[in-house]
Amino acid sequence: MIAEQLSLLEQVDEKEVRKLVIKELKNYRAIKVQLENKKESNQAGVALFPTLRDSANINALKIKQIERALEHSLDEDERLIIEKKYLTAHRTKDINIYMELNINKDPYYEMKRRAINTIATALGII
């Protein structure tokens, strides 16, 4: 019966899911800075840069939902992997992360895959 239920779900391209989640996580950093800059400019009462589109409300909502997904849907190890891999300004190799976290290679990649799928589910991507 469970197999029948699972077969009703549409298959998703795991590579495409991973690509979309990683793109959103990398954009998250820039959007977060943008919102902090906007808040700072508003408090100072100045507009330092011209804007070509009004995306502040959408971006604020994206930040809120990504932060909620990271905080509430991942366990501690999964969150650390995502933070160290995608939410820092410098590139970090997977081997450095799993060595630092003292996790073996195979369990690391399984946690990373599970974390990306969990984020995709929490954000409604899948």
C-alpha cells in the first residue's frame, strides 16, 4: 500500500532540486545584506542607491521562510553542513566540512542530500 502511495507522487529530478536549493541559499546571503542595508538607509533617512525594481517585500518574505526552514526543519548536523557549505562568503570543500565535523564521507553526503531535500520540501520547491 505504501508503495502504491509513493508511486502516485510525481518523480522529481534530484539534480534540478539541488540546483534550485543551492541557488536560493546563495541568493539568501545577498538578499539578507540588501535588507539590512535598506533598513540602515531608512533609519538614516537617505536613499543611497537607485532601485530598478521593488522587491523588498518579496525578499523579506524569502529571508523569513529560508531562516524558518533552516531553523525548524533541519537537525543540528544538517544545519551545520548547509551553513558551512552554502551560507559563508568563502568556498569550502566538502572534505573540509566532514573532517571538521568529524563525520565519515558517506554519512556526510547522505546528510547533505537529506538536508537539501528537506529545505526544498520546507520551501515548497518539491
